[in-house]
Amino acid sequence: MKSKSIKGHSTSEIKTALVQSMEDGFKPTLALVFSSKSQDIKAISKVLDDKNIVIFGCTTNGEFIDEETEKGSAAILLLDMNKDYFQLYFDEYPNKNYKEVAMGIAQKAKEKFSKPAFLIGTSNPSADSEEVLIGFEEVIGKDVNAFGGAAGDDYSFTDTFVFTNEKASSDGMVCIAIDEEKIAVKGIATCGWKPVGTEKIVTKSEGNHVYTVDNIPVLDITTKYGGIENVTPENKNLLIEIAANFPLQLQREKGDPVMRPGLVIDWSDHSFYCSGTVPQGSKVRFSLPPDWDVMKKVIKGVQHLKDTEMPEADALVVFSCAGRILAFGPMMTEELEGIKKIWNVPMAGMFSNAELARATGGNLEMHNLTTCCIALKEK
């Protein structure tokens, strides 16, 4: 399978890059499109659609095809994958029936492929991506191979979108089912944020809506712990500071903990919504702001994936949490460069609101502040 990555800051730049990529006879069938909301998504989709290329699209908080991160652009991974080896699905969940929608897609994929793997994109910052993953597990099984990310919107945390050739939704999901008998799909999710303090109890929550921790409103205990000031709706940087530096770490019976930062605040009771479930009665810890070892841990994890499971790859997809670039700034290029060098194949990725993957040594999870790397190789 051949792959190429292209990027541009306008539809015309994308069109030119696409034409140039095909001058040697390359005929892509599938495009993973990671685009800023500021781009004309409909126009970019038409450029690809005119070439009969299937589109898996997400809006972003930043995008990249190599170590150089971009804003306000579109980054695209082009693949000439045999169309018999994959199927794209698109659906919405306006009634918050995340699990049921995912189960419907998984059932269709199961009927088409005996062993499907999934790349998933979700929209709506308050959507419970954990429920999406549960839906796939219930149909395919606990060992389902699924990865993805939650769309972004240039850090406004309001309207995120997923899209395909002729459809877009701020309250839905896009999914590619891949035939694992034809295409090897291997991935890893690594965070690195260090915990601090004692375990605390989530005393009131419903799904991904967390009300209190140790009987204190979750916003209050988080901002008190972090020493955060100006805790008001007028502070436009408050959510970013909470998400990037002081996420809850949800403890699991097995495997690494998963990050659960607040993404949407309910000011009426100082509760907040996370992008994944935080069960009432579960144990959480707070986090220390990250240091440089966090990036080294990601690169080592991806190298281990290559050494143990995926010696060669045709392409690499990366979903990296928006909180990581907020925490590391320009230094984020070191992590992306380290990942790129491991296989040195075409790569594209985005800074997402959440990441979907199996936790190290644990369950299929919705993550935050995590880098999820997926390598693809035609068998």
C-alpha cells in the first residue's frame, strides 16, 4: 500500500498538492483529512471527491504531516488502499445514544469483514466517547482493535465537526472499518502525566458529567488544588489551564490510569463534563503539570510498538491531545519528530479533544492528554 501526506492553508494549495502527489501515477482511494474549522471544508471535500477519494474527516485544534505543527490549515494522509479492504460509515447521535449508534456501525462492519479494525472520529465536546467504544466492544468483542480521536475547533470547545464526502455533523461520528485480514493495524496510547496526592472519591457523577469529588464541586476542588485564580466564566483561558495541567486521573483495576480533564463547565453548580465516563464511586487522583520526560515516554512507547509488533509500516496516523501542545508549545515538534523517525513513512495527525485507544496493559479507553499512534501495513 502506498501513501503520501499533503497539507495546505487553502483549498487551492490542497488541490495543487493533490495533483502533484498523483503525477507519478499514485491513485489514492482514501483520505484522512484533519482540518481547521477556518478552512472551507466543503470545497476541500469536493476536490477529493472529484478524484473519487473516500474521505474520513475531523476538525482540529491543530494539524501536522511531519514534525512541524500547523494552525488554520488542512493536513491529509492519502492512501491507495484497495476499496475492498475498507468501508466508511457516518452516523449521528442527536439523542445522546452514543452506544447504540456505535453498535449499529459495528454490526454492519461485522457483516462485511470477519475481523474489522476501526478508525473513529467523534464530534461534540460533551459527547461521551467512552460509550462509543462500549458499543463497538459489545458487538465485536473485548479485543476489538479500535483507535481514533474527538474532533476539535481551534480551542473554542463549542462546535466540532466530523465529515465525509457529502456530509458533516457537529453531533455525530465518522468511522472506517478496515479488514484486518488484509491490512495490519497496530497502535499505542501513551500519556505520561504524573499523579500527585492521595486518591479521592467521585461522590456524584452521571456518565461523563462529574458533579462532586469528596463531596466538593469538582471545579472548586480542581481550581483549589491547582492554585488557579479568576475562576469565572469571563476567564477564557480557564478551561485550557484545567485541561492541560490539572486533569483528573481515573484509576483502573488494571492498566494505566486514564485522563479525565474538564472540557465543558456548568457554572450553575460548578460541575464539568469530561469527554469520557467517570463512574460515581470511582477513584481519581490529580496530576502534576508535565515535564519533558512525558515526550520521551511517548517516543519510547512507539519504538517498542515497532520492535515488538510492527517492524514495518506503510503509513502512520497520530491523534495527539490538544492539551499536549498547550503544555509543550514549540517543543512539541520534538515528540512528533521522534515518532516520525521510527518508521519514516508518510504521517498525518491532529490535536484532538480526546483520544480513543487501548490503555497500556488495560482496556479500550477514551483518553486525554495522550498521544495515540496507529501504524498501517498492507499484508
